[in-house]
Amino acid sequence: MRILATIVGCVLLGTVIVDSFQTVILARRANRKWRITRAFYLSSWAVFSAIARRIKGERQRETYLGVFGALSLVSLFMVWASGLIIAFALLNWAAGRQMFGSARFGNDVYYSMATFFTLGSADPGTFWVKLLTVSEVALGYSFLALVISYLPVFYESFSKRELRISLLDARAGSPPIAVELLLHQGANPDKLERQLADWEEWCAELLESHLSYPVLSYFRSQHSNQSWLGTLTTIVDATAIVMVTAKGDLKQQAEVTFAIGQHAMKDLCAVYRLFPLPPNADRLPPDAVARLRTALAAGPIPLHLDGASEAKLQSLRGGYEPYANVLSRHFMMPLPQWAPAGTVHHNWEATRQAHGNVLGRKMK
């Protein structure tokens, strides 16, 4: 029995160390084998999202979902710490030392907790138990340093992602709309080209950060009508339009931005083992195509959507929309429109109006 406890303790200890090392330090590969972190997020998100789907109010649902990112991160650290404590408790029990005059496993767990959190304890006894004690204290300090160093890097990536999402509000609305992004760049195609180049960089940063730290995908934006997935889809939609309606350098820039955006969608699906799934309802039905064609024709930059370019656009959509759709279903983040069906909403205007109403009431 003690041999089995030793084996289980060593396997659990090694699994937790490797998992935390890969997640925090060696976080770089999209395709990973089974890990504690993957199992934790798949199981916890399945329960959390199932409850969210029963919440009818959109604002209440988004508030509830917004808690998951931070809560899951703290819970993951607790899972790692618990795994290390149980692993050392098994090894202490297997070493045969009687804790507090008893061979009960609960005493070994308490001793392991006291050692891990460096609360202090009595003389551990034999050489092997002393070695386990020193190892656990060292690992406890290392684990604490790992957590402290992880959080600033993690939140810096989150802040950089959200900065560009907030900037998109004035240019494309909230939620963002692809054709609005194209129409708010002025009459100079070079400005649109530079904008697409900037969004190419944002897509690359999103790809790198969310593959390195997949938990970032669960952190939602400050406003319920904004999301990293909505922004990414809007960028890919907009570049697809430019690819089939423009020429020269603008078209070339749209192609590379489209490529990195589509790459991000596909790699994120690989991380979460999600398989492409076409939308139930067409995101660009005939009436939306008509609105899109009209808006582009009236825009400052000549982007004409005819029958041939519409067919090319349909082909491009088939290459990435199934990936965007399955990500939307998994994270419960709605996909944006191609063309506005009514008035475009901007968060900054809503904030100004709210402040104006408050000021008006105070003046009365």
C-alpha cells in the first residue's frame, strides 16, 4: 500500500509541476496533451456556461459570465496548490512517519499544508522525511513566486487586447460592424491600409497571447457589447470585403491581415478542441448583402461589390465563419453584423448621453 502511495504521490507531484510549468513558463504550443489545466477549464466552463444559458436577461448574463475569468484563475492556483499538498502528504505517509503520534493520513495532509505554507512544524524525524519537508518548503516558495510573476504578464496582455477593442468603438460601433470600419477611414485608401496594418499586428498579438495563456479567452471586455471574438471577426469580415473589392497595395494588406486573423481563429479552435460548425442562420443574407453594397457604393473609398466579387466573398466566408461560429457558441460571445440594419450604437455616445441626463437632473 505504501508503494502504491509513493507511485501515486510521485505521479501527482510530477503532473502538477509539469502542468504549472507549461501553463505559466512554457506557454507556447497550441496542441497540448491532456493536462490538469485543460481538464479544469473544460469541466468548470461546462458547468458555468450551462447556468449562464438559463439566465434570460442579457446584462445579468454578461455580468455573471464576466466573473468566470478571474474566478477560474484563482481556482486554478488552488487546484495546483492542493495537488502539491496531497502529493507530499502521500509521500510523507509512505515514508512511515507517525504524525502527532498517529499514522492517520489526515495528519499527513495537515503536516503537508503547514510545510507548504511554511507555518512551521515539529522535527520531521528521519532523513527522507526531512528531505521531503525541505523540498516542499522550497516548492511552496517557488510556487508563490510563480504566481506573483505570472499575474502582471497576464494582465498586461489583457490590457493591450482591450485597448484596441475600446478604440474600435468610435470607428466601427459597439458591437463593431465591418462596413462601418471601412467607411470611417476617409477618402484616402492609404489611411485604410495603415488601419489594416495596425489590426494585423493586433491579430498577431491576440494569437500569441491567447495561445500562450488560453485563460485570457475567458476574460470578457468591460462592455457587454464588446468582445475579443467580435473584434477579431469584424477585422476578418472587413478584410474579406477589401480583398474582393480593392486592388493594389490595399488589397495586398487586406490579404495578410485576413490571413493572420483566420489563423488566430483556427489555432484557438485547436487549443479548445473545437471543430468548425457553420452558423444556423446566414450572417450575410440577401437583404444584408444589399445594405452592404449600398453602403460601400456611398462610401468615400471606391469599393464596389458586384456579382463576381460577391461570389468570391462567399467563398472566403466559408473558410473562417465555421471557426468563428463554434468559438461564439463556446464562449457565448455573439458574432457581429456585416452591415447595420439601423442606427449604429457607440458606447462613447451612450456615456455622453447618460452624463448629460445626470447633469440635467442636478441643474433642475
